[in-house]
Amino acid sequence: MTPASRREYARAIRARYAKAARTAKSQILDEFCATTKYHRKYAIELLTGPPVPTLARGRRRAPTYRVQTVTVLAAVWEAAGYPWSVRLKALLPLWLPWAKRRLAIPAPVERQLRTISPSTIDRRLKGRKRRLTRRLYGRTKPGTLLKHHIPIKTEHWNVTVPGFTEVDLVSHSGNSADGEFLQSLNLTDIRTGWVETRAVMGKSQIVVTAAVEELRAALPFLLCGLDSDNGSEFINNHLFRYCEARAIQFTRGRAYKKDDNAHVEQKNWTHVRKLLGWARYDTPQAQAAINDLYRTELRLMMNLFQPSVQLVRKVRHGSRLTRVYDQPQTPLDRLLASGGGTATNVADLIRLREQLDPFALAEVIDRKLARIQQLADRRRHPTSTDAPSAQPRIYAKETHPWRAHGVFARRPPDTRPLVRT
């Protein structure tokens, strides 16, 4: 019997049970328990207690948001790299003018897209969000040279101006660390979240220092501080003298404390590993192709069109820790709000964002990634039984590998233990 049938049966025999003699009540109760499978005490409570209320038939509310609204929302979400719902809500006003040029968006649909909440976005896109396996690893070896000259920064970064950055390397060694292979040098600004990346061959002191100089020139603001881990590629005389000559504050994190470089560690995943996977790249052709992507389309997509959130504070309630984040903003918007940066560079970036089509940028990124994947070293390529696919395969648009914040590219399941960078 269904719950509704049991309630209806209880209402039907209540009056007969109340008027029956003692022996008859026992027989009615036996019959009632045998039919409904209720416990005897619970059955007595139902038949002698307050009347069982009749439940009104629930009415299913019609969906507020049209199918076309969800279709357009999904198209923007996929082109933007599958961002988290709060970030997607923040980037919609920036992307909608370009979406209207590509998609037929009626005025009612546009109004719904501008008013939809992050929680509703999560519900309506729920069926598209289950493609994630994750594994991080690296090959950083500690350096000892000059450690006593380079101070450790143990307090949290609390900067109000751009220019104080964290730097790290991400290896592209495949399943073998033999010989030289490419490394992605990631430079992340603490205040704005601005990221610049370059691919370097190996991690010699001279190569890393030259790459830092190239990244410094690409920043739209003055480089004031550089914070690294304890790898010998950073803790060396070349980089130390370079920072000293240019009045750049050079600090390092504590050994084996990844949270000291939390900002750049997160960007290592979203801006590098999610694009290139775990494949091995060890040729000048691969370096040129990767840097062509880093210097142009990817840099513009992530810094001009991709909002991100930043931690404001942590609130502890007993054993529970609640993290409070600010409103999502793009790195360019944070740069404008901070009042930093070179006026000419910032004005040029604003004009560039007004002219660029983010959907076209996403398409170019996909094409360049397909070209880069063809340059991977297949001889030293992680297999599906050893690590997640190092060559992000191109599927339908919703599973493209470069999509960097949210639902990740489909990869074979990884059964190995997690090894952190």
C-alpha cells in the first residue's frame, strides 16, 4: 500500500474502531496492522489520536526560466570554460553583448539571464557537471643556496596595490623526468589575480631569470615583490641579484608548506595543468606553440573575461570554518579598482576588451590546443592505468580540455594516490 492509501484506510475505520467493543477493537486492530504493516502501538495512536489530515495534492510550479534561457546559459558557460555559478553570474553581463551577435536572444530571455541567481544556475546546469578526475604532482627539488639571504614570508599576504606576486614552475615531463623538457613559469599577482605564463626549456637559473624579466615587461603594473618556493631554480644568485638590482622584494615560502604559495598553486592548475594535462613536451616547436598561446589568446581570456573570487576572511564557529569571499571580478576590473597599473596600459586593455569577442577567443584557444597536443612526446606519455590522460582529447564542445574553472575534461579514472606539487 502507498502512504496515501494507508492514510485513507485509517480514516475509513476510525469511527468503526471508536464504537466497537473491546474484543471487536482487538480484531479491527489485528486486521489494520496486517494490512498496513504498522507497529501495533503506532496503529493505536493513529486510530485513537487526532484525525489524520488529508494532504492537499501538491501543484508542481511551472519552470520560471525558459528552455531557451538555459540553452543560452549553457552556451556561455561552455565557451567561458565552465566557471562556477557565482563566477558565471558575474561574467554574464560582460559576455551577453557578444552572445547576442551569435545567438538569437529575445528580450525576455536576456532579462532572465541578467536576473538568474547562482543557485538556480547550479540547479539548471546540474546534469552537465559530472566530469572530474583530478591529480596534481610536480618535480621541485629544494635548493639551499642563499636561503639565509632570502627571507621567509610566513604571514598572509595583505596587499592593497598590485605588483606583489607569487611565482612557480609546472613541469611537462610526462611519465619520465629524464633529459630536458618544458616547464611553465607562472607569475600570479596577489591583489588582482593577474596571471602571466611562459614556457621555458629546463629550469636553469639563467632561463628562469630571463623568463621572469619577460613576464615583468608584460605586466600592466610595476613588479614590486616576488615570492617563490625553495626550489634551486629560484633560490640562486642570478635571480637574487636580478631582484636586488631592480628593487624587487624577494621572499620565499616555508619548506613543505604549500599554503604559503596558495595563489600561484591554484593558478598552476587552472591556467596550466588543465590546458596541457600531463603530457611531455620537450621540443622547441612545442615551446613556441605553447608560448604563442600563453602570450596572446589565453592571457586575454583569463585576465580580461574570466572573473574570480578572493578570500576576504575566515570565520570559525566551533569546529566549523566558514570562508567568506568577495564579489567575482576579472583581474582587469580588480586592477581598475585598485588604482594601480600604468595608465596607458590599462586604457589600452579596456579598449581591447571592448573590441574582443570572447567566443572567438575560445575557438582560437581550442584550435591552438589541438595543435599543441600533436607536439607531445608519445614515447613518454602517461597511460590510462598510470595517470590521467596527458593529452586532453577534443570531444564535443562541452568537454573541451582547456575549460579551466569548474567541470573538467573527461579523463580515465586515476587509481593512484594523490601526489601534490
